[in-house]
Amino acid sequence: MHALEMDCRAGEHIASHCHTEDQLLYAADGVIRVSTERGDWVVPAGHALWVPSGVSHALHLHGAVCLRTLLLARQAERCQLLVVSGLLRELILAASSMLGLHEGEHARALIRHELGTARRIDGFVAMPRHRRLQAWCERFLDDPSQDLSLQACGEQLNMSARNVARLFQRELGMSYGEWRARARVMLSQPHLAAGRPVLAVALEHGYQSASAFTAMFKRILGHAPSQWLLGLASHSPSEPC
């Protein structure tokens, strides 16, 4: 097990790469969007993404990101977004100085235990392989307030609305509207976790009212934003790194 530390400026980008070991990416502060071949993961502060060995991933950093990484023995079969407990947070932050010491084996055992019991949450946005559609989806993720009809989307892609609809179903197994709604809800989570008002987050993500946003959030994640925040508070640390 190895530990790495990196403090990044807002807007930094780390090109696609992979590791021979599993990687735990912890956002102690700021927000990370991790892009894989299958899609993107949104990692809010106080959360970590467990990336299996051999999985290529690029990092897009939003805000000043306090990034901490653990390289672990191969164990994960797929990417998993974890809520980081207070104990796991302290272990991750102290790992660079602890793992090489005599107490390192005890620390590793505690980290493995906390990873095994950490709550898994949904933060995945599927991305298409079709190059033009993938580029369009990337632009949408950068500005989820866009309220484009299927027709307008087709015009930007130089396709008919019917062909765009078929492409979304073929590439992602869902409609354009379903993908857009899911992307918005996933991207809204870091803003809610940062304490932004629900109405402000709703407007920034293309909704005309807090109630419409809340209804979609609950349909996709199973909880209203207020309930989601209560669950987040019960698992997240109260102090910054």
C-alpha cells in the first residue's frame, strides 16, 4: 500500500492513465470528475472513488482540490464511489507518514476494514463511445443548465432528432431525456454537499423550480435532496483537510 498527496488548482486536468494496483482517489476538499471508458464519476468532497487496477481514468478538478490517493492490492472488480468515514479520512490523511512505520500494518488493516464497510453511493454518468455524441455529452457535463430539445441536440450533431434518439438508446440504453436528467442529478450532488440552496442548484442544472428538481432527484436516487444531505452529514467529516 502506498500513499500520494496532491493539492491542485481549480480547473486542472490529469490526463488518462492507469495503475497496476487499485487506486483510492479521495477528495478531502473540492470536487473531482473521473472519466473512464464506461463513463464519468462525480466525487464530492468527503468521498472517495475506488478504481480497479488497469482501468484508464482521467481527472477533472473543480475548485481547489485536496487530493489524496492510496494505491492498494488488487481487490475491486469495478469502480465504486464510497462515503468516507471520519476514521477512514484520518487514516488516509495520515497514510503517507504511517504506512512506512512499524505501525503501518495496523494502519493497513484498519484501512482495509473501513473500505470493506464504507457506504457505496451512486455517482455514475454513462458516456457513449460514438465520438461525436461523446463530445456533445462532455460539453453538456461542463454546462448542465443547457435546456436543449432533442431537435436542437440533433441540429448540433448534424443529425435528425430520430437518429439522435436511436443513438442514445443504442449507446447508453436510455433516452436522451433520461440521460440528461441523470447527468444533472449526479452533477448536482457536489453543489448540494457544499451547502448551496436547493433552488440555486436547481436553476444551475436546468430546472425551473426547486420542486421539479427535487422530484427528479428523488426519482433517480430514491431520496429527496434534504434526506440525501442528512445521510451525507451522518457519514462525512466536519473539518476540512
